[in-house]
Amino acid sequence: MQPRIEVLEEKKLLGQKVIMSLTNNTTAQLWGQFAPRIREIQHRASADKISMQIYPPNYHAQFSPTTRFEKWAMVEVTSFENVPQGMQTFVLQKGLYAVFDYVGSSADPSIFQYIFSEWIPNSNYTVDDRPHFEVMGANYKNNDPNSEEEIWIPIRPKGETDG
């Protein structure tokens, strides 16, 4: 599976977050709290939902399922006016991404194993220290083998240093 390489423009996002690890995965609870409240959000840019992860530096290079990271349940907005109580804003900065159009169950980790153990090492890119996210559009069906989503992996050309 070959991704498309895109420069993502800055996005305004709004949602809720938790600190979790893969061994203490609270994604279902996070979305269970956030999803019913999406209708409270004004100025939505689309009907898509966004699941975002902010990992500590070298998370994938020194992978451990117990390492904690930020997990966000979000939507894109055009304005931060009238933020519902208990929700937070996030500005996703412009940057280069590898975008994988994935069809399959969100419970199947094999796509991420492929991305990080096969595609990245054999590409001209390395993982960048920026947020990772998935865009869940109209054809997303949680844990369904026919579900569709976009997986956005932050990248930079190999040999290029931070900042």
C-alpha cells in the first residue's frame, strides 16, 4: 500500500483528550464521552471526525505499549468561538504527511505494523515529531472490516533535522 504525500495546511481542531497507553487504552471511553456532544460544536468545517495522537519524542523508535501519550477525539472547525464546556482547542500546524487510505477494521493493528516496520524504513522519509491522526469520514464503521479511514503519519525527508 503506497500512501500519497501531502502538505497539510494548518487546521483548527476542537475536542477532548485523555492521557493513555496502549496497555491502558481508553479510546472507547473517550469517544463515548465526546461523540454525543459533537452536536454542541458550532462552526464545523466538515462532518468528519478526527482521532489524534501526540506521542513523546522517539515513541516509535523506542516502542513500548506502556508508554503514555495524548489521545484526542476531535472535529475540525473554522472558528474557536463558543467552545463547549469541557472541550479544548488545538491548532494542528502545517506539515508534510504520508496519507494511507485504509480499508479494514480499526481494531486490526497490522496497518500500523506495515507503516512503521516496512513502509517508513523503505521510504525516503522518517517519522516526524508531530501529531499523528486518522480522519473518519462517512464510510467509517468502528471495528468493521469494510470501514474506511485516512491515516495521516507526520514525515520529513531522511537526513533532514528538526527545526
